[in-house]
Amino acid sequence: MFAAGIDIGSTASKAVILDGDGQVKAKATVPIGTGTAGPERVFGQVMELAGIARDDVAWITATGYGRFSFEGINDQKSELSCHAKGISHLLPGTRTIIDIGGQDIKVMRIGDKGQLLNFVMNDKCAAGTGRFLDTMAKVLDVEVSALSGLSFQADEPAEISSTCTVFAESEVISKLAAKIRLENIAAGIHKSVARRVASLVQRVGIQPDVAMSGGVALNSGLVRSLEEEVRCHIRVHEDCQLAGALGAALFALHSMRNCESYTG
């Protein structure tokens, strides 16, 4: 039998299936989240990749913004607990996790077994989140994935002082009108996000090793800016976007084993 974790975010849906030994059988990501067909699509994809049917999955744990809306789950866990468990599995030794989601920012301190010790969260404003980066990319008329490459070519990062998404958008438009290079604006956008995230990191207290989770962690330009702000190396795993789903799958595996032991 298999255990599955599904992470239903505001902008993407992720799923991981583990076999009975805790090995990753399959993983999948769909770039649409809660309120769409994304959750069902990603779960269908991950089962197809694993070559199994839904009846072969003994336990499903859901996490993320839309975890209460997915039918057929056995239980649900908070994003905080799942990202802590997932990153601890991917990058052992991590003690501080920075997760920039589609609509919020979370900074977590975790123990040596991936247990959540402390956290701070910004979910009242879109500034510094994945949505913020999406908005800025649209103003620059580039794909959000292009921001990283542009920022590495900057020679003088533009100053983006507004923390509000709406005002920052106006700032970027003004800088475009002033013929400031796209590369410098992209670098300025990253520095703006990094400053906001760094203020949360200071509140929870940074302790190495530091790692990032979530899809925004794949933006190496932003990671570099954040390293400069917190003055610390930040680890990023290639499966960082799947950390929440992996953590949920690990919780599901534990529940499945307990259930089997009780039945036995």
C-alpha cells in the first residue's frame, strides 16, 4: 500500500506518493491551485506516474490553503508542520525555514526531527509574496521565471521603496518611463522582497542551517538578494516546491503504519 500527500496552494497544486518503505514513488506539480481543477489533476497525474489506482493509496493527508476542499482525504495538516517535516527530510540539519508562498510569507524555526518550534507569518498583505512577483513581472512584460536571469545582469539595482503591491507597481511603471534598465528594476524588486522577508526572519531569530521551501525558492536571483539581507547562506533543494506535499506524505505514511500496526 501507498501513502500520499497533497499540497493545495493558492497558485499551485503539488502531490507526492510514498511506498511502504518511505521511498518517493512519484511526484507532480500543476500550476493552478485551490478553487480550480488543479488538485484533482495533480492527484491523477501522480497516481498515473506511480502506476497505481486510488484504491492502492491507504492514507491521504492534505495540506495547504485549500486542504479542506479536497474530497477523499484521511486527514489534514497545517502548511507549517508539513513544510517543516518536508524540508527536514530533504535537507537534514535545517533549523530555519523561509517559505514564500503565493499569498503569504512564513519563517519557521524547527528542531532536529523537523518539529515546529516557532514561527512568524505575514498573511495580511501580498507584498513580498509570489503574487507580488507575478504582478511585477506583468508590469515588466516578462515571465516571472525571467526575473532571476534579469537581476543577475543588473549593474545598479533600482530602489523600490514601497511595501504595498499597488504602490510598488506604480514605482516600477515610473522607472520604466524613466528608461531605467529592466535588469536593474528586476534586481530592485528582489531587494524589496528580500528586505520584507528579512524583517520576519529577524523576528523569529535566525539559526543555521537556513533553507527555503516553496516554488519561489527556485528564483536564484531572489535567493541571492535574501542571502545578502540576512547575511547567511540559504540552502535550496531541487524539490523545494514539493516540500509541503512531501511533509504531508510523511505524515500520511506514519498514520498508515500506525493503522496497520493497530489492525495487526
